[in-house]
Amino acid sequence: MRPVSTWFARYALQLVVLVIVIVSMYALYPSFRVEASIERLIPLGVIAAGLAVTMIAGEFDLSIASMAALSGALTVVLSGLGLITSVLIAITVCTLLGMLQGWAIAKLGINSLVFTVGTLVLIRGLTWLVCGGLSISIDDITASDIFYGKFLFLSPLSTTGLVILIGLGIFLSRTRWGRELYALGSSRPEAIAAGVRYPRGMVIAFGISAGCGAVGGALTSALSGSAAPNALESMLVAGIAAALVGGISIAGGRGTMINVFLGFAIISVLSAGLAGMGSKAFVSQLFVGIFLLLIVLVEYFIARLGEQGRRSRLRRLAEA
Amino acid sequence: MTTAQGSAIAFQERAGIRRTTNAIRQYALPILIALVFVIASIVVPQFLSFQTIRAILLATAVTGIIAAGMTAITLSGNLFSLGVTASVVLSGVIYISVGSATGNIFVGALAAVLAALVVGIAQGFIVGLGLNPVVVTLAAGAIIYGATAIITGGEVVAARSRELGRFATFAIVGIPLPVFVLVAFTALAWFVTERTRIGRNVHLLGSNKETARNSGISFMGTTIWAFVIFAVGLGVAAVLQVSQTLQVQADNFPELTMNVVAAVLVGGTAVTGGDGSPIKSVIGALFIATVTQIMVLVGVPQGTRYFVLGVIVVVLVVTLHLLRKAGSR
């Protein structure tokens, strides 16, 4: 049973944290229902997945929350065409914008953090223009009803979120284009020398990132029937927290969609539990921040201990 | 012509291009601001008034002071802090509470700067361990925001007397105090980053981390110093900001972090570190404030203003990047 034990070893830290969070939520708040947290796959889970894909490729997409807001605004504005159609159009438009962004980053050879700080403001501005500066809502308020059905604990939205995560997991681990993203993230010069096409990688990574953001934004707006120019701003921090708490490396080349799901689960159980206890949103912000900081510190010290162990082994070998 | 001569000529040509692009990069933004000023004063009738200039300078003051401080972090190769808003709110709350309790605005301001220093040094320490600055400052921002909101209950913290607004209303020859503070702090930040040993270490670390460490420069120490410069500016700016509004709430100033980062980037400080100056970042802030003020005067709605600002940031950042690439070839 070696593969199973290595699987557990790989995700041990996150699994332990998740169990602790779930147990403490039940202890503090007996009527807590853990399966309700899965509803937060839209938007948090998919946004974390989008951020994770760019992080794996060694880049950073700060514009993802703005992209989600734009997609939500487009969904509401175009809802006259039918809600499903408008959702699909919004997602397509935003994915194309993301691919354009990836192409620009590759062609300019610019640091993606710098470029996406600019597009964060730009796309938010576009959202303001699409909304006309106001909160807007769908004319036909019954249109959202199709999203409310439930099968076991899965709604249409959380199923979509799960399908996206699983699909991305297969794409990243089983396809050539997906594996190329890991190569670009872990050792870029070597990857390019070995024939990986850097511009294609960037177009794919930022296309997926924008697409994930767009799915999150479009479905959130479709469900609530409304969109606002400053919507989903807190999703950037929450998404980064989920991805990193799950164990995606910000240095690139490391992490899977299972990491994303675990990170998402930890953050959403925490926020759902705190919200259920009647705490305000800022309390969960505090805990998200603390978790993010703790997990990067713990990983840092684990890496440092590993390094020290390796050095002392080498020293012993040298002495022998 | 021999190949040696040919390559020598090619080298000279390249050197010429390098000089030109570097010159453009150095003076592009000041020239751009001057151009915008001239065009605006011809096209927009109310633009060339004392009132407008005063508004632009006031708007530049807060963003500019924080951007000047943040330049130290960017120069040291630690990208930027994404937790500006939360720290400004924290310092603002402390200024109002301590200032109201003691009745002394200087004690309040001192407490606000100290609070900014404490959270700044803590972040500098964690970044100094070698952790990613973007993640650390985002997390710290969320923690500070959450803590401030819990302590204040998410309510508005208002000043008990107008006395607390003295820092903003006090003016010398019609120019409000924040503008003088901006000039003084920028000069200080410039002096520290360009003329002291700390500044030299900051530059070296940003240009080449490995070489700097191998020549005995402490990454931890230098990073903490960069965060100290940033935190002092942030504390001072928070006092000036809150003096204008006389009240503060945890949800205030959501766009401040991005404005400061945009000012640093538009100013032309390299995000990879080692190249740039606090003065450039203040010019970046001045440019953004000028364009915003013109749009306000012309009556451009808020959504369009935000969009235009985004376009300007993207275009300028890309242009500066291309010029830097051409200049270093």
C-alpha cells in the first residue's frame, strides 16, 4: 500500500488542519453542517483553482477577482438573452480576455505581478462601465430558479465547481499542455530549452485563470440575480489564501488540484462556521489572514528543518 | 570594412540607443505631467486655479508619502506591500482614539506612527526570513483589518473635537501642511535610500540578492529597515488622511493600496528591485492625482475615471518595461 501512504504523507499537513477545523466547528457549534460549506466552491473554490494554475506556471494573476466581477456584470447585462446563454457568453469573453493577457505577458516578457496590478484596475474599471456605476439586477427574477435544485448535498453550482476542479486536475497531470505548466513553473530556462513553448503556456495559464474567475463571477451573479461594480473584491485574498493554505507553492511548479480542494475546504469550513455562529465577515477575514500566515510559516520551518537534516547527513557522510 | 570595425560601430550604435532610451525613461513622466498641465489649462477653463492646484497637491500628499516609503521595499527586491489600506485604518483609529483621549494631537500622531512601525517591523521580520512579501503583506492586511474591525465593532470612529483636524487645516501661505510633509518625507526617504549605508544595502540587495548576501549584507536587517521607512511614511500619511476626514471606519480607503502600488509602478521604479527612487514614485502619484482631478473637473463619471486610470497604468507600465529592456540590451 505504498502509493496510499505517500498520498497521505503528501497531503498530511492539510488533512490534519482540515480535521481540526471541522472538529472544532462542530464542538463550538453543534448544529454546524459541514456539507453546506461545499456551496462555496462557487466562487471561492474555482477562483482558488484559477490562481493555483498561474502559481503552478510560476506566475501570479492579481486580476482574477476583477475578472470575476466583470463576468458577473456581463451576465446580468446580457440576461435578456436567457440566463444560461448570458453566463456562457460572459465566461467566453472573459476567457478570451485572459488569453490575450497571457499572450501580452509572454510577448512583452513582463513580470506578471506588475502587469496584472495594472489589469486589476483596468478590468475593475471595465466592470464599472458595464454596470453603469450602479448595482444592477436581472429583470426576470424567476430566471435564477434553475440553479436552486439539489441532489444529495450537491446543487447545480457546486457540481459545476467540482467538475471544473476535477477537469483541471486531469488536465494538469495527464495532458502534455498541463505538464508543461509545471515545467515552466519549476525551471523555466531548462523547460524552454527542452522545447516547451513559453507563450503557449502563458496563454493557457492566464486563459484558465480568467475562465475560472469568470465561472465564479458569472454563476454568483446568476444565482443572486445581481451584480455590483465593486463585487467580489475580497475573493482575491481568500482565493490566494485557499490556494496557499492547500499547499500550492508560490514559487511555482508544485501542487495539485487536491491541494486546492483541501485549501478551499479549510477556508470555507472556517468561514461558514464563523458565519453560522453569527460572526461578522471581518472575523473570518482575521482567521483567514492568520491561517495564511501560519501555513506559510510552518512550511518555511519544515523546509528549513529538511535542509538542516540534509546538511547534517552530508556532513556525517563527509566525516565517515 | 573588417568585422572588428563593424562590431565596434554596432556596439557604439547600441550604446547610443541605450543612452537615448535611458534618457527617455528618466524624463518621460515629468514631461508627460507638464504636457497634461499645459493641455488641461488650455482646454479646461477652471483648471489653472489655486483651488485646483491645491486639491491636486492634497490628493498627492497621502498617496505620495506612502508611495515614497514603499519605494524602499520595492528597491530592496521585496516587490510591494499589499496591506496598505488596513494599516492606514489601524493608524487612523489609533490617532483619533489617543488624540481624543489625551487631547494632544502630537501624542496621537506619535502613537499612530508607533502602531504603524510595530506592524511594519513585524511584517519586515517575516519577509526577512525569506517568505514571499506579497503573501505576507496580504495576510497581514487581512489580520490587521479583521482585528481593527473587531476592536471597533465595525463602527465609525469619529473625532470628539475638530482640534484633531489641525494637521490638515494648518496652512502656510495658503498651502496646507500635508504638502510640506510630503516634500519633507520624500526628501528624507530619498536621503536614506540614496545617501546612507542602509540605502546602499537596499539597492545592492535589490540588484543582486546573492552577491549582496555573499558580501556580508544582512537580508533580514536590510529588509526590516526598508519596512521601517515604509511604516513611518504610512503612519504619517494615515494621520494626515484622518485629519481631513475626522472619522475612520474599518472599511475605509479600499482603493488606497492599489493607488500606491500604481504610483510606484507608474513612477518607474523597477519591480525587480535595485533601480528607482522615492522621488519617482511621488511624481507617479502626482501624475495620477492630476489626471484624476482633471477628469473630476470635466465631469467624467466615477466608473470611466477608474477605467481611464487602469488604461494609463497598463500603458505606462508596459512602455517603461519596453524602454528598460531596450536600455539594458
